[in-house]
Amino acid sequence: MATPPPGAYPHRRLGAPPRPYAGPPSYPVPPRWGFPLLAWRWPTSLATADERPADAVDHVQRLSRTASHALGLAALTALWAAGSEIWRYVLLLLSRYGALSATTVGVSDAMVVSSAVVALVAGVMALVFTLLWLRRARNAAASAAGYAPSRSDTEVLVGLVVPGVNLVVPGSVLAELEHAALRQPVTARPRPSRLLRWWWGLWVGTGLVTAFTAAWSFRSSVQAMADGVVLHAVADLLAAATAVVTAVVVRRVTTLLLPVDPAAIRRMRVVDVKDAPPPVLRPTRPSGSPR
């Protein structure tokens, strides 16, 4: 609604008769109001100066779905690699009683190599999407809790890359993220949930077994090579379990960051009150007293 600027018209005296209609309005001075020079568009497409927390949570939710799918693919490829190693070990046991055909051995070698390459690519993709989710989730949790994370994104990335340190830093980072997602105070010490502790144990176990398997691969004896096949299968199974549990952790933390749905809240009503003090009764008012 447009209104003239203050002082454009003289004040009308009360009781003066209304003037007749003299045509469309005219302004004695140039108007100081106007509309922005923008084309019409939907209000939701207007850019805002600051990002709302709900938008950040929406980004976290979308990235959680992508990361969960990538982690599921990594788990499937790791199971494929474990199955290939188990088949190779079965062939090693069968080779003690006779020579194997070249076709069977060639197919086994092709499956082991191809599954290892595909599992490596899928694992890298899952790691990238999980790190993107982690960055968004830490920002959204900081906005919801009201305090910034104790580590910067660069420190978290370095903690994931440095060998040895990457067995400790991811668990503590997720514990702090879960603490902030639960809206716990900054002065309280983060206490990881049971699910997060299981994930942390799987992460450390997978890292140690993978490092031990890589070191075992330098041994060249026949028995060492056979044991290496078993170690590769165990490492692949642990990697598949870690990927599955990681997807569960991603979904749980994302759920904690989502706003509470009023329809999901269980409504309660008072049925009975026990051991309550008797109510204080008002004194009886005389019948003739005014209200």
C-alpha cells in the first residue's frame, strides 16, 4: 500500500466539508516510495542473506541419503571381494589333491582383482560422500546447539589422513557431533552412545587388520600366501560391516538433527493423581454478600 511522504499535504481541519473528486492523485513532490526493479518470481526463490538452519538440515538429509547409498554399495563390493578371496582359498585347498584347470584359476584371479578394484573405488566414493555429510552435519549441529565444534574442518581432515591418528580422531569427532546433535551443553563431556562405540570398535579393528594384512603381503612363502588370502577375506568382511554400521550412524545423527515432528509426539493425559495434597478450599461466602 502506497502512502505519501510526511508533509506532502497540509493537515485537514476537523469538521471541514469533503472536497469533490478532482481526478487521479497528484504529488507535489517526487514520491520516495517504489517497488524494486525485479521480475516477478516465487517468494521461495528469493535469495536470503543468511542460511536458515532448516535449509542446512535439508542439505544434511540429502547428503545422508547419498552417503548411505554409497556406503551400501561399498558394503556389497566388500562382500564380493570377501567371497572372491574365500573361493580362492577353497581352490588352494582343492589344489592339494590335484591340479586345477587353467580356466577355473583364471576366473578366480579375475574375480579377486576386479572385486578388489571395484571395492576400492566404491570405498573411496563412500568416504568422500561421508566426509561431505560430516562437514554439513557439524555445521548444522553447531547452529542447533549454539556453539562451534572443537576442531576445524582442516584438523578433522588431517586426523583422517595421518596413519594411527585416523583410528582415534573419527570416533571423537562423531562423539562430539552426536553430543551437539542432542543439544547437550558445551560444558558437559561427550558420552558416545552404544551404537557409536560399536562403530568405533569396528573402525579401529578394520584399520588394524588392514594394516596387518598389507604388512603380511610382503611374505613370500606358500603358507604365508595362503594365510594372506584368509586375512584379505577377514579384512573385506570387517570393511563391509564397518560400511553398514557407518550408514546406520549417519542416519541416526541426521535424525537427531531433524526438527521434531508434532505428529510423532505421543500425547499423554492425566488418568489419576495419587498422594497429592488436598486442595485449599475457599471460605463459604454469605448469601447476602455482593459479588
